[in-house]
Amino acid sequence: MAPSKQDVKISIAVAGLGRMGKRHVRTLLNRVSEAQVVAVCSTEQSELEWARNEYKDWGIQVYDSYDQMIQHSGLQAVWVSTSTDVHASQTIAAIEKGLNVLCEKPLSTDMEEAKRVVEIANKNTHLKVMAGFSRRFDASYRNAKAQITEDAIGEPFVIRSQTCDLIDNTGFFVRYAAKNGGMFVDCCIHDIDLSLYYFGDVIPKAVWAVGTIAHHPELKDLNDVDNGVGVVEYWGGKIAYFYCSRTQAHGHDVCTEVVGTKGKIMVNLVPRLDNVTVAQKIGVSHKVQPEYWERFEDAFATEANEFIASIVNNTPVPLKLELGLMSLKIGWALQEALLTGERIRFNEKGEQLDGGSARL
């Protein structure tokens, strides 16, 4: 007797046991009924010790090598949640092993390497390979998209979007910054993706950026900033403005505005932890989420469920892998504009003019 659909479990391994990896494991264990976490890996001794204790009752094998983990018997899929500098190599290794892959954004710290990921994935169409752009799975952002599609605000022509993290005094961010590609490639990538989500099929015409270091002087040695502003002009008269920060005192502050010819849509313009408001002698206040996970936990669960469902049902992944290429191209152009002080230009095919960085 064939197993019922309810009995289907996709065996998945999670690479990386930092903040993101641990949270993805928890989501897959508790909120994705068609997934079974069978293995995890890390190269950090403290994370390995933690995992061996934490997952001992779950039957999850803990590996200190990614290459060994993807050899795990019966494995069907891998969630790549490691540092950005190894996203591409680990995704390619999993594809070549015949595994489905969800790779956290961005695909790589190098544009040509990211293109190779897409090329190899397109040669293995029997596998499901997707880049994780979690905000496209958030209920509020999807609601905004639906209303834009239904002409609620007319033709969108300006987007303002920001990703502003709670200030970090632990040193984690500075350590992480050395491997993530920079402010506009890492922190801003979701905002860039949202501009493509809401504008549709657009091509960058020019980008420029400025930044400053307000809290983390160590970033100077990494040619990075902890606060940055970037502007993208798209062909066709559309403009996107991004603000990214790692130094917010009040909490995780993520919002987006889409301005159209007949109105505008605003998502999370005033961030809130919940619906509680306190009125006191000093004024009226409410709490804010401390970091991205509290804001987007449900979106990550939706993303995981839809990705696993595409494997179970052999349907297209919810987001095409190629989507990550344009976001990465724009992110690197913004990073170059930040470092050079120059406006980076593109032709109508999206090809960068005036030479530019090899990474683009």
C-alpha cells in the first residue's frame, strides 16, 4: 500500500548552526509537517557541543563537515544557512550530490559565482533549488503586493524601504561582517528584492550610495559601514531609496512604502512587538521587536512549508532562483558606489557601463 500524503516526509539537513541555522531547525521541526530534520553541521566547536546535547532526543546526526553531512544516507534536501562566502560552493556541492537546496540570501559574495549556481541548477531541473528571500513570504508584504496588483495605488513609481537592526554590543555583527559581502549586499538585499517585487520587470539605470560608521569603528578595516543610504534609478522613471542600519537603539525597524500614481501603501511604518500600548505620565509608548526573527518568524515558516511542498508535489519552487541575481547585481553596485563615491550606471539591458568592479 502506497503511503498517504500525510505520511510523506522530506529528509532535510541544515548547514550552519549560528542564529539563523538554529532557528531554521526549530521551524522545520515544529512548523513543517512534511519535513524531517535528519542532520546538521557546523565547524564551530561550541555549536557542535550545543547541537549534540540539544538534538540528542530528535535523532538528528551532528556533523563537523558539510561534505560529510551531504553524504548522509537518505538525505533529500539541504538548507544552506552558513556564512555568505560559502553559500555558492555548498549549494553547488548539494546539487551535484542530487539534493534539493534552499540557500539563504544572497547566493554568493561574487556575481560570477552566483551565476554559476543558477547555471548548474538549471541543468538539474529535476531538483528544487531556491534562494531564500523571506519577505516575499510575509503576510503583510504579500497583502501589499496583492493590492498593488489590484490597482489600489495606481502605477508604483517610488519605493522607500529600510532594514534597521538593533545595535549589537556583543561583537557578533563585526565578526559576521567580514564574511557577508558588505552593508548593501547583506543588510539591504531584502529591500532591493522588494523593489523588484513591487515594481515588476525593471532594470537598473543608475545607483549611488553614501554611508557612515556610527558605532562599529572596526568596520573601517573591512571597507564597510554600519549605516548606509542607497538610491536606485530604474529605467522607466521608477526610483527606490534604501536605508540600512546596524545601530538602532529601539529595536528591529523594518518598513516599506510604495508610492503610486493614485496613492501609497505602507508596511510596518511604525514597528510594534504586539498590540499593547502603555499610557503613562511621560507619554504613550509600545515595545518593538528586538530583531528580525520576531518580525518574520511566520514568514520563514511559510517559506519552509512552500519549499518543502514543491519537493513533495514536484511543482515549481515558489521563487525562481534567478531572482537573486538582479538583487545581488544591484547590491554590489551600491557597495561599489559607496566605496568609490561614484554613480554606477547601466544600459537598458542591465549591463554595467564604465567598466566597474569584476564582482558585477
